Amino acid sequence: PYKGLPDALEVVRRISDARLVVAGDPAMRLDGLGTERVDWRLGYLDDAEVDRALADATVALFPYRPELDQSAALARVLGAGIPAVAYDVGGVAEPVQRYGAGRVVPAGDVDALEAAVRELLDDAAALARARTGAQRAREELTWERAAEAHLAIYRELT
């Protein structure tokens, strides 16, 4: 529930030509949540399976609840060059906003989530700009860049 799956499913119900891929090991019961346009890839996914799921994605949804402040899945999505639509919670929204890698909407606002997804799916130029932002994030959010930033801070402190 903390990852906002019901909100993502509602968006897919509202956008008739959208399809949702739900990948990973669920931490909640899924009874009654399914729709005919959901591709359930449940359980542990190895790297090759995650890569296949990402290859099938146009946009990734992160309708996370406020109790989540970071997302390894978001880093993986941006690392694949895929734009994200995220609720404005914790640090989840920051890289999306900073790099222009998709859209950030108010937490819990399913209407805004739907509108942002529609915009990216319906406007090729907006999607291209978001993909460029995701690619920029992929190039800049690396372990090497993180190490360089830490070393710079250490140099300032000495």
C-alpha cells in the first residue's frame, strides 16, 4: 500500500489505452485489484527480468505514500532513461524535478497523476523532453559522481 498501487491502478482504469506493468514481490494482498490491462510480473525478479520490464515501459509511476522518502526503483528507472511521474513525497520527487525527468504532482492527487501520465503519453514532445531529463539523470547520478562530490566536500573541510 505504501507504494500507492491502488492509485496507479486507478490511473490505468481511467486511461483506456494505457497498460500497467507491476513488477516485483508484493508486500500486500492483491485480491480484487486487477484489471485486464495489468501485466503482473510478481515475485523476485532477477536483473534480466527487471531489464525486460523496463524495456516495456514508456513512463514509470511512483504514487508513493509519505512514509517513503527514497526509491531504489526510481533510480533504476531513471538509470534506464525512463521518465517518471511521482507524487511529491520525500526525496522521490527531487531527482524527477531536478532533471526534468517526468512530472511531479501533489501526493494523493489521483486526478493530477492521471493528467501527468496523459500528458506524457499524448504529447510526443513532452515525452521526449522527459526522456532527455531521465538520460541526464542517468549520466549524472553515478557512483563515480557521488564519490567525486564526497571528495570535494572532504577537501573543503580540511
